[in-house]
Amino acid sequence: MNCKQIRELRLMKEMTLDELSQKSGVSKSYLSVLERGKINNPSLRILIQISNALDVDIDQFVRPLTSLK
């Protein structure tokens, strides 16, 4: 997952970190660290909260694994 997508989507929606934090219920500090790519594996629950707050499908953040050949 590319966590920097969260920042891109947030900025496209003209939201501040504070606003996303309030809408998602995820702390501002956690969102900041996540957006900077310092957390590589957020929980599905967190991703659902963020996707709901950004009004985007969870598929934006979660993609099925493809088999390696």
C-alpha cells in the first residue's frame, strides 16, 4: 500500500489533517506519520475509517495480491 495516496486524496478534497482526523476518528499524529510513509501496514479498520472520511472506496488503499511468477 502506498500511504502517500492518503495525503493526495486528502489534499484533492481540500481537507486538513485536523478535519480528516475528526471525520475518521484517527488521531492527527497517526495520520501524519501514515501520510509520510513511516507506517507501512495500517490495520484494515483504520483504512476503512479513512476511506469513509475521504468518501472513497476502500479499494483505493487495498488491492488484491497477485501471484508471483
